[in-house]
Amino acid sequence: MAQLSLKNIGKSFDGTDVIRDVSLDVADGELVCLLGPSGSGKSTILRMVGGFETPDRGSILIDGQDVTLILPEKRPTGMVFQSHALWSHMSVADNVAFGLKLRRMPRREIQAKVADALGLVGLKDYGTRRVWQLSGGQQQRVAIARALVLEPKILLLDEPFASLDQHLREHLREELRDIQRRLGITTLFVTHGQDEALALADRIVVLQQGDLEQVASPDRMYRAPETRFVAGFIGSMNFLACDMRHGRADHPLFPVEAPVADGPVELAIRPEALTVAPARAPQAKVHRTTDYGSHLLVDIDLADGTRVKAMCPPSARFAAGDGVTLTADRVTLFRGQKKLAEVSPRPARELSHA
Ligand SMILES: Nc1ncnc2c1ncn2[C@@H]1O[C@H](COP(=O)(O)OP(=O)(O)O)[C@@H](O)[C@H]1O
Ligand SMILES: [Mg+2]
């Protein structure tokens, strides 16, 4: 049971700011995902919380206690690295026991705790195996057991499943989520995969170039992105450039109205917010369809050459070359990075009934 606070953390390497001014509170038992492109500073933040890097500015508090300058092994944190760094010549049990032995815990107690930790990650009968005999997924489970056995207050994971294939990654993600819930352990999880963040997190922190772009629940992050960067980074998004004039967008297909000053804007529309209909007087033309089973993804070329993606029900029948019309039932307006407005124009079908 623990609470983590980062207060105005800054860090530079070789004179370059890598983390600018990051403040974040993680609640007791919460799982927070740090999500961002490669090089955005995710690992650096995690390593500072774990004590493997020291911030240049700011402080890190665990349950109100300042741990900023405390050595990693003296911190109540447990870290799982991207490459698990297990000792491949040692047995699974010895790998997990290592940290407890350093603490000079009695052997019986160590055995019991190691057995518990291996049980937790589904490797109850694997204690005597050598690490090199295990699959990649099993090795990552050992790495998680090795972190958990020390009963850290805060669990830190740096892209732990990045090297695994997709099915295994999704499976381990669900297992980790179950373990995390059961133990109620406060967790920071680094990933560059938006799927992973959306699936795992209570809250997501989107990082870009050492700054927090947005901190929000997966639901809010997807449905109410605060910046253009987040809108484009999480999920798939169509961006359409046009101008606002007298409160109306001059886009021929989406003349949305919003109380926005005149000037250039981008209309951001999710593929699932677009409705595609066959048309005698088409506004756009189907370029390609991709059948995902659960839905049909339709790439559509607008008259100005812009290509948009629309998500249609699996039963939809469109083919390359079909003329179509488009309506959008949710549009977000951005100017530069800034969100100006969210509008829900009534779909044209409804208007035609009115
Ligand atoms: N020890 C280091 N020395 C110099 N530069 C570093 C060091 N660690 C990280 N960096 C730089 O800091 C930036 C952020 O790195 P990192 O935190 O690893 O990003 P991420 O984990 O989001 O991919 C990168 O530009 C990286 O090259
Ligand atoms: Mg990293």
C-alpha cells in the first residue's frame, strides 16, 4: 500500500533536457502507464523512481518520504527491465531468491516466499529449471516474480513484454493486471504501445519530448484528447485541414459549426465516427476495403485528394471505386496543438428525416 509523487522532476543528459518539469501523483494501488514515442523519456522517469538515475531537479516521494537520493536497493521499489537480466546459468528459484539472500533472510523463509512468488506468476513447478530452459514469456514471468518477492511498495516495469509475440503479450498483460489487482500494488508501467496502455492502465500519462502531454483515464484519453499530438498518437484519427469562417468550417463534407475564431483548423474525426453511405452523387470514392472480421475498414479518397479511414460494420458492402457520401457524428477541432472545440453535428440521415 503506497502512494508515489513526482514533484517538478527535471533531468538532462549532456546539456539536453530529457525530462523538463514532470509532476505526477500515483494513488495507492493504482496502475499508471507511461506512454510515448521512443526517446520521450519514459525509461528515464522510471529509472529515477527506481533510483538508477538521479534527477537534476525536483523530488520523488513514496508515502510522503523523500527517496530522491536513496540507493535503488534501499528503496521500496521493484523493477522489471525490458531485457529481463536474469542469471541464465542459475535456477529459477535462485534467481527469485537472490534479493532475499542479500537481505540475509533465513533460508526457510526465503523458500516459502520464492514458492509464493512463483505461484503468483504461474510457475509453481519451475523452481529447479535453469533460466535458459524457459521460453521468453516464462523468463519474463520469472523477472516479475523476482521483483514481487521483495514485496516492494511500488512495482516498476519497463516495456516488460516488448520482445514477446502479440498473443503472448496480450496474455501476460492480462495476467499482470490480475496479479496487480490482487496484490493492490501501486504500479508504473512503461510502454510505447497504445493498446497495452489502453488495456492495462487506470490512468495513462502521455509523454512527448520530456513533457507530460495529458494525464487521463484510457476512456478520456481516447474520447477527449486534449492536444493534437494525443489525438493522433492514441488510436487512429483522420485529420482534415480547412478554415473557419464566421463560426463555420469551410470543409465541403463537414461544414461543422463551432464558436471558434476565424483561421486555419484541423477537423479530427475517428474512423468509427464516420458513417459511409452509397451515393448517386458521390462526395468521395472508396480506395480500398480491409475486412477485419469484427469490422470493415474502408479507405476513402475525398475530392481534394485527402484519404480518410472509416470503420464500418462487418456486414457493410463496399468495394474499391464505389462512390459514397460521408457523415461524421463527432468532430474535434484543433488549431496547432490546441483543442478548440468538440462538436457533434447531427448525421445527415437524421437531418433528412426532420
Ligand atoms: N544515460 C544516458 N545518457 C545520455 N542520454 C540518455 C541516457 N539515457 C537516456 N538518454 C536520452 O534521453 C532521452 C530519453 O530516453 P529514454 O528515457 O530512454 O526514452 P524512452 O524510454 O521514452 O524511449 C533519449 O534521447 C535518450 O537518448
Ligand atoms: Mg525506454
